[in-house]
Amino acid sequence: MKISKTWKAVVGGVAAGAAAAATAVQDGTVTAAEGVTILLAVLGAYGVTWAVPNKQDPKHAASE
């Protein structure tokens, strides 16, 4: 399966944001600090996931 670098980053950001949001709403409210934490989790996951290159298929890597 080939997935683009962009979609890999989007999925990683959504997953990190969802995990942070699920933790934040445990007490029934989301404070400003928790909102900032959710935002930073999403942005951090985007950046880290974007920076990690996709694994090359060995068949295609040899021909390049």
C-alpha cells in the first residue's frame, strides 16, 4: 500500500488530537490549557510524522 507523506501526517495528527481530546474531556470540560495541549499534540504529530520518510519498496529503491 502506498500512502502519501501528507496523508500520513494528517492521520497521525488526527490520532494524536483525538487521544489528547479524549483525555481532556474526562472531567466533562475542556480548559484553555487542555485546548492548548490538544493543539500542540496535533501540530507535534504533524511535524514528526512529516519529517519521517516513507519506507521505500526494495524493488523501486534499487532502480533509483
